[in-house]
Amino acid sequence: MTAVGGQTASKERCIPGVSFVRRAVDALAELTVVGSYSTLGYRWRAPTFAPIDQDLSGRTVAITGASSGIGEAAAHALARLRATVLLCVRDAAKGARVREALPASGGAGHQVVHLDA
């Protein structure tokens, strides 16, 4: 635990290089929908995101909506970290297209899981 502004916070919450003022404004923004679930909230927080460089070999991740958009982007990002990806999709053909484009996993091969529409 690390003391921040007289309060105790976990080390994960204390991002190096992020000022106390920015963390305070972030905490206030969190009280509104704007701070959490909007483009403005994302843009405010994006500079503080720490890159993930952990090897996820041997881990399996299930992603819904993996045939396009954010789900597809998440599948590619996690596959680059060597996770085995379960592509949960409504269209098996689109899921197969995404699976073929993914980098190799660090465990069992990626799989398409067809969900009922």
C-alpha cells in the first residue's frame, strides 16, 4: 500500500508520473457518467494507460462479438500477447476469418464458438 494525499491506495492505482491533481480530477470525473462511459472519459485517461507486455501463454480468453469492431481488436491484442482466444460469434464464417488472421497462441489453438443469434 502506498500513501497518496494522506489516503492509502493500492500500488495499481498509483500510476507513476501521474500527478496528485490529475488523480483527484479523475476521481471527481468518476462520479459522473462522463468520466466513466464516454469518449471524453477515455481521452482523459488514455495517456495514463500502461501498456500490457505480459506473456499470456497458457491462458484462455473468451471474447464476445469477436467477429468485428472492439471484439476483433481485443482478440488481436490478446493473441499478440500469446493468449488462446475463444472467438464467441453469431456468424461462424466471420469468426473463422478473424481466427485465420490472428497470430499463433502460446497454448491450444484459437477457436470459434458459434452462438445462437
